[in-house]
Amino acid sequence: MGGLVTGSGIAGIGILVGQIPSVLHPHWWAVAATAVFFSLFPDVDTDSLPARWFYRFVVLGLIALALTGQQRLGLSLAILSMLPLLDHHRGWTHGRWMPLIAPAILGVGATLAWREEISPEWFAPLDILYYSAAVLGWYTHLLLDGLFRLFPQDLD
């Protein structure tokens, strides 16, 4: 639920800054889905209901990407969705800096996969919305998991 709220908020900001025309536009839904994806991402290494839903949506996404001829992006999604399985629960996916680092690396990889040529205009303002959705979705998970504190001096 935290990822859904965060994603809706980031997509709403996209409308306010003029990067997304309306709630009905596919980018609104994709930005919101990005936040939800990354809010579930740290816990997909467990046998849980959110993990099952995560992988159901990954399969739907892979099918959609295959049907639209976007195999490079589909391969990236498949690899990305398996990365949490390479470590133990609350391993690298729950690190304090990973929500900033991993989406940046993935963003560069996706940019290279989508765009055929290298140019100075690699990252458009819409790319920043997607990056923000990934980072804030992931931090929402850490915050709600109790592993990241807004005010570190607070004690339990």
C-alpha cells in the first residue's frame, strides 16, 4: 500500500510539472507501477503474498514486452526481478544506499537498451520521474519495514 500511495503521488507530481498529461495517460500508470514494483522489490526473496503478486505482475510485464517487440527491456526486467534471490533476506536489498544506487545503475542500463545512440539528452525530465518513483518506492518499503528512520535519534 505504501508503494501505491508513493507511486500515485509521484505520478501526480508528473501531472503538476507537465510531464504527464493526465491520469489516463500510460506514463501515469507506468510511474505509479514503478514505485509499487520497487516497494515490493526488497522482499521478493521470501515466500509471501506480496512476492507472489510481484512475480505475477513481472510475468504480465514480460508477456506485454514480448508482444510489443521489446525483448531487450524484457530481458532487463527478468534479470532485475531475480536479483533479490541472490542473497539472504534483508541482505543487500535492505541497505541504506541501495535505493539510490541500484535504480541509477538500472536507469543507465535501460537507457542504453532503449536508445540506439549516445547523446547528451539521455535523461529527460520524465526519466527523473521514473527514477524518483523507484527510489521513493524502495525507501517507502525500508521506512515501513522499520529499517530506515526519518529521524535517527528516535528509539523504540
